[in-house]
Amino acid sequence: MNNILQEVLKRVQPNEKEVTQMTELAQRLLDEASSNKEIDFSPLIVGSVAKGTFLKGADIDLFLRFESGTDLKKKGLSAARKILPDGRELYSQHPYLRGEIDGISIDIVPCYAIDDSAHPVSAVDRTPFHTEWVKQNISGMENQIRLTKQFLKGANAYGAGASVGGFSGYLVEILCIRYLGFTNLIEQISSWRPPVDLGVVEGAPDSPIMLPDPVDKGRNVAAGVTLRGLGAAVLAAKAFRDKPSIDFFFPKKKERVVQGYVTTVILPHPGGNEETALPWLQRQGRKIYKAIGEFEPIAWNANLEDSGFIVIETSTVELPEIVPHKGPAPWDSGAMEFLKRYPDAALSGERLEVGKPPRHSNIEDVILELVPNAEVKSGLEKGAEPVQRVPWLD
């Protein structure tokens, strides 16, 4: 296994020239920010570059810390624009700029300077505390963290955004520090079963993984991990534990063979950014998937472009003229009423059952009744992403 891990590090660990380039650019950004005397703020490099855990091709995160009460959208973005004039304005839970200098992606994020990380004003105010906690606790674990990040990337379980629902970089860093490196952490993940209880977070909503943020014990730092993201990590960890291979880190991603019939549902884009629009689309997908049970659904996927796409695989798209309809058991209160309504019902096992025409005989009608503004197309439409194969399988 050591040979595999050393080869992975050769590919993902920045070399001396790349580290120097990132360090010098980060300092240039700080100097440029500090030269702005019109607005009072404090600049700080945060994230993986500041912690020394970044992979090749990483971006730089520059935070501009303002006094509480400052209009971050107005003054914050104005200050950011002076540093990154051509930056693109983006919104997550906060406004920020994204641009590029010397081929390196830059995010400039205004936030509030706070004294207590347990009481943030905006969603990103804890981030400087996260950076400081990792720097104080990392103890030479930088490459172990790089290995874990790349492994989870290969498993499609890295990144807490809605499109992945996986492990954030900060969560990876905490877990590597907690379990003393990549190998121990993979062994732990291989045995996880939700809910994974890694500590008490009072008042936090249920989540596949529960782990208190070291700088804010009232926050679940793993809240962004979905069941899908956790499942992808567990499968990869189990398989790697049993048969290590570099393919887990750099999967070939073979095309998956489509099973059954493919239906594409196209919905108008709901507006907003991906972090709000994609969860909405995923909710529509779950709702549709639940409603088409009679068509024996196999799998589904959702992706967002100019429109929202939901791709569904089912065993059939047409139902026969008569389908089985299960009724109550003889000892249930509605048994006699069911028999009166369906006198030809038979006692099948412990329940009454009758054949009757389906409410809708084709899948399109079911979907349109549920989501009237949808377009329903047979097959995979342009822009829609098919259901993905587990990436690291041979």
C-alpha cells in the first residue's frame, strides 16, 4: 500500500515551484488588500492554502473581515472589486467574488470579524477560526489530508456542495487529525453505518454523521454529508481496505450500462444559485421517484443546467390494463367495506387483493399529474446526466 500512497502524493502534492507560486500570489493579494485605505477591514488568507493542505490546482481564498453591521454586499464587494476588478459576483449564503490571476482561481469573501466562533453573524465568519484550529492541530498531517481528499474525490464523496453532498475539506482535516492519518481513517469509514455518532451536538437536526465543530460545539460540522455521500465513501473504503489500488484515487470512470427504460423530466430553472436550486430539484426527483413505484423504478439522477433535469430508469414505462391492488387483512377494520366494493377480491395470503385498471397506464401521465409544468421525454435528453456508475470499479 505504501507504494500506492507515495505514487498518489507524487500526483497531488504541489512541488516546490507550485508552493512558491501560491505563497507569493497569496502575499500579493494580502498586500493589495492592505493598500486599500478607503474602507476599514482586515484581510486574511484562509482555507487549504493557509493550512498547507492544498492539492495541485487549488484555488486561493482571501477573506476580508469587516466590523459587525457593515453592508457586506455593498462595502464588502466594493473592497473585493478593487483587488479583483474582473471578478464574477457570486452568491451562496454570502456575496463574494471569483476570478483568476496567473491561471489560479481566486475567491474573495467578505465576512464579519467576530470574537466568538460560536456566535457568527454571517455564514462564513467561523472560517478564520477553522483555519487557525487546523494550523494549531495538524502536527505534520498535511500529506495524510491530501491523500484523504484525493481518495474521496475518486469516490465522488468530496465537497459539501449540493451536487455532491460529501465531505468538506475542513471535515476531512478534522477526521485525519482525529484518527491520526489516512489509513486509520479509511478503516474507520469502512465500518460506519448511519447515523454515525462522533460526538453530541445539542439541538442539531438529524444527520448521517454527527460531529461537533471544534470551534463551535453547537454546530454539526458534518451536516453537509448526505446519505449518498456517506454511502459512496463507505463503499470505497471497504473496497480499498480489501484490495488497495491507485484506481480509487484516479478512477477511470467507465460508462454505466443503462438498465431498463430511461425517462428524462425537464423542469424550468427555479432561479437562485446551485446551492439553493439543486436541492429543490433533488426534492422533485425524490417526489417523482416515490410516485412511480408501480413502474418499478431502478435509479435516478438530477442535474442543473439552464433547466433542471431528472433522469429516471424504470423496469417499464407502460402498465397493463389490470394491475394488482392490495386491500386490508381480514381482521382489519376496512375488510368488509373492501369486499363490498370489490366482490371479486380474493384472499391472497393474509390480505385481500383485487385486479383493477391503473389510475395512469403510462409514466408520463403520473409525472405530469405530480409536476404539471414539466416536460417528459423518452430517453436521455441533451443536457441531462445519466445515472453514474460507482467510479472506481474495474
